[in-house]
Amino acid sequence: MAETKDDIAAERDALKAENEQLKARLAEASSAAAELAPARGYAPAQTFQLSEGDRQELIAHGVVNVGGVAMTRDDVRAKLGDDQQNVDLGTAEIDPATAAAMQQHRPQGAQPGVDFVYPSVAPGQIDPAVAGTPGISGPAADAK
């Protein structure tokens, strides 16, 4: 038995009506879920966090290198957030040799914090044993 044009049109109209009802229910459910869900896009402010290793170094030496900056107990205490205010930072005096070593300026290459990388044996100088081999370029260091 073949469907008539009127049967097809009636089925199409019924499906369109059902589709509209489902769209309305989906929009209603989405708006209800949006009211219950927390607002997106909230990012808490970044706070200073003292690692346990840095805390131990601070206790032992009185100075610690955090993010490339030498910090004393007072510097660290000023940066700590409310959640770390009661952290024990020790009471040892600052070792002058350690403080001087952390404060000394080292010449920087292209990469901050990296003086030289093997096969370099000094900034801008290549190990004479490997100088001239394929893939390694640069002047050989003087044998000393």
C-alpha cells in the first residue's frame, strides 16, 4: 500500500511539531542547569607558594633562591599567603658565603640561567676533543 501525499505531509507536520517541543524542553533544561552551575571564567589570583625543599634550604642557610631571586626569611615571610603564614622558616643566621654565592652575577648566554652546555667547556668555547666533528661548531677551547 503506497503512502499518499497527504499522509507524508501529515507525518512531516507531526515530526516538526515534536521537534519544536523537544527544542523547547532542551532550552528550558539548559537554562535551569545554567542557574545551578557555578559561573565559568573564575580564576583565582596566583599566590606565592614556598616548596618544602625551599623551606628546608631557608632553614639551613637563611637564604633561598626562588624563581632566580635570592630571598631571605623576611622576603619570604612578606610574600607568603594567608594559608602559609604559620610555616616554620627557622632562625639560623645567614651564612655569608652562601649569600654571596647566591648574589654573585654570572654571565648569561642566550638562555637565562645557563652558562654553557656540553660540548662547551666555557662560555663560547668548545671541548677540543669534539671540536670540528659534524654538527658541532664553534672555536675550540685552549688546552689548559
